[in-house]
Amino acid sequence: MPRPLVGACDRAAAIVACVLVVALLGVVTLGVVTRALGEPLIWTDEGSRFLMVWLAVFGWVLASRKRVHVRIRYFQDKLTPRLHRAVEIAWEVSLVAFGVLVTGYGVALVIRNHDLEATSLPMSMAWMYVPMVLAGLVTALQAASEVVEAWRGHVPPHSALPGAADIE
């Protein structure tokens, strides 16, 4: 994928995540205020659940793309360079498989829930599961690109990754 397109997608994901944070804060605040006034809006609970799922997925996407997700490589960094690379490739291939499985399961959940309406919001429950499809796709694609990097011998040491801290 061309770098400008990837960069635009990364920026769009960051913007969406910011919008979701603001929306979640607004909905939760509205729920708290209306409860305090004795006239609670019933949809704020369900709305905040939907927003939280979407926000968690966009956080997952951003962490995966920036390579700042939690990963402890203490033992892997003790291996010889050749074995380190082999472990990295195996790990990334397993993440590709995981991403494909999450995508498939997410699609199945969207299909199964498309005709169910949310309890207090006029929308399909499928929207609760749509982010799983996105998360699975991004995970599989990101891991596939890292398999290619590792195959070419471009496996950065743990300390060279952005945001990485030595965990010993």
C-alpha cells in the first residue's frame, strides 16, 4: 500500500479515536447529569457501550499501527539473531492467523445480529460487532507487513521500537 495512503488512514484513525473519546465523554456526562436531575435518559448506557467498543477497537488499531502494543521480548532478545528472526516470523504469522479469525468471527456476528435492534437506540446490534471486522483486518494486514519486514531481515531490536521500554 502506498505510504501516503497508509499515513492518511493512520491520521483518520487517530481523528476517529479523538471524536469517539469526546462523544463517549459527552454521552456519559449527559447520563450522569440527567440522573442527578431525576430524569435519566435511558439510551446513554447503551450508547456509551457502543462508543466504548468502537473506541477500544480504534485504540487497538492505533497501538498496532504504531507498534506500541504490550509485548515483552526479554527472552526473544536473548536469542541469536537468526533464531530471533525465526521467532519473530512465527509470532507475526500467528498474528496474521489471529487477525483472520477475528475478522471471520466478526463478520459472522454482524450477519447474525443485523436484524436485532438495540434496546434503547434505533440501530442494529450488528454495529456493536462491526469494529471486530476492522480490528481483525488491521491486525492481519499489520502482522503480514511485519512478516515481510522480518523475512527481509528488518527486525528492529526491542529497544528500537517507538515507545518501547526495557522490561526486565
